[in-house]
Amino acid sequence: GCNVYVGGGMGRTHNKEETFARTADPLGYVAIDHVLDLMQAIVALQRDHGDRQQRRHARMKYLIHDRGIAWFKEELGHYFAHPIHSLRSEPKRKLDDYLGWHRQGDGRWFVGLPLLCGRLEGDTKAGLRRLVETFQLEVRLTPNQDLLLCNIGAPQRSSLKRELAAIGFTNPEHTTLLARHAIACPALPTCGLAITEAERILPSVLARLETQLQGLGIERPVLVRMTGCPNGCARPYMAEIGLVGSGVDEYQLWLGGTPGLTRLARPFLDRLPLARLEATLDPLLRAWRDQGGRRSFGAFVGDLPDDQVAALLSGSDGLRA
């Protein structure tokens, strides 16, 4: 069976406080034979009780926020006849990307290739297409916007390694500290909802932040997510540094999420000019370096009161030894 969670969602709208990002509530553990029946029951409950007057409010997360998870569980009993047990223990959540070479269960191999923002073009795109056709590989896409080439026979592995190196994937498991798990939404010019840039400028933003971290002597990863509007498609509201488009070249700054995307971040600035990104983050990054210990950047910020974070972002000495 599996643990089931309900009521999460990233979408929100600027200047509409009744809209907000929300993490899901635990519902319970359900036997595998009843999972599809439970999914149908949950959808039916939302159909009957969800808001039908305001489209912006027609989300399960708002229904559970307004009525409570206890009410949701009780009402679900009218739709679902099977038992829902207490949650089973789970391993600590972390982001797995499967980059590099891995053995499949059937003895064959697959290789994970890093593609920042999922962008694949030019000679790299043509080269990968040729390899897929030549070696008859299965292609899979990951939630982290990377690419998996699967069903590689052991005799093919050495020759495929050489071919991949020839098109730029010499060490596919190696990426920069920030690029490995960073994601941006498509934004401009593809998405009609976009307020400003995201996917097209994420590489330059990461390069700037990596230069800053290097200058500060910080050699630890930070989870960065970026979107061109508040709809949250790249899950910026759970990142350690979340940039959410709020104007042309301006972004809301969200801080305090976790590397494993298990906690909501908090908003600290509504309109941060992208040109001011490094100067704004510098005091906070220095404080993390000097006083954060072994905590991740998100955990360090999450443990601080809002006023201390705000004081550091404004450049004052918000922390005391």
C-alpha cells in the first residue's frame, strides 16, 4: 500500500491574500488494492464540496484549509468504504536525480544526463537523437527536467560512453553545486501568464550565485527555484531560495524551504530587482557561513525569526554572536 497526502498546491496570485501555497496534510495509509477507489472518492468529495463560485478558490487545498483535515477524513467515509490506517514510517525525503550510470533491475544499464531547465537544442539534441536511434534506447524524462537513456546492454556501455563524451556528456553525474536541482518555469516567451523571465535567464542567475558563493568560501549546495509568475510551476515556495516574478526584472524573494522540498518557504521581499540579488543575499549568506553550522541554508533561515532575516537582507547586523 502507500501513504496518502491531500491538500497541497503551489498556485497563488499576487496581492490576493486568500490565495496561498500550501503543503499537503497526511490522510493515512491505504492498501494497494484500494488506492484507485480512494482517488475516485477524493475527487468526488472535491466535486461535491469544493468552491463552485470562485475559480481562484476552487482548489482542494482551500477546502481542507477552510474545513480542516478532520472534517475531510470524516466526510470521506461517505465516499470510501475501506479502512484508512495510520501513516507508515517513511525514509527521510531527499531529491534523487539519477544522474550518471546506474544498473537496472534486469541487469541492463541506464544513464542520467543533466539538462538545466530541460533545454535541449542544437548539436546536443541532434547527437542524442542519433544515439537513441542507433542504440535503440528508451527515453524517460524526470521531474527534475533531466533525461534518462534506458535499456542499455552491457556490451553497448563502453561505446555509448564514448559517443556521449563526444557530444559533451563526459561525466554526466557531475554538475555545479546549484545547477543539479535548480528548476525554472518556461515563462517568457512561451507562457501567456508570465510577468517576467525565468527559464531563459536561470543559467546566468545560477552562475552569478555560484560566483558569489565561491567568493564567500561556501562550497555547499543551495536549492534555487525560479518562476516568471506566482503560479508556482517550478515549486519556488518550497525552495531554499525562491524567485517569483512580480514585475519586469523584479522578483518576490522566498527563503527558508528545504533541500528536500519538505517545508514552505516564507516571503521576505515583494519586488527585488534582479540586479540587486547578490547585494541583498550577501549578509544572509555570510551569517549562514559563520553561524549556520551543519544546517542547510534553508534550515538556517527557517530557524531565524522574520525580523532577523529582514534585518540581514537590509544589510544590518541582524544576528548576535
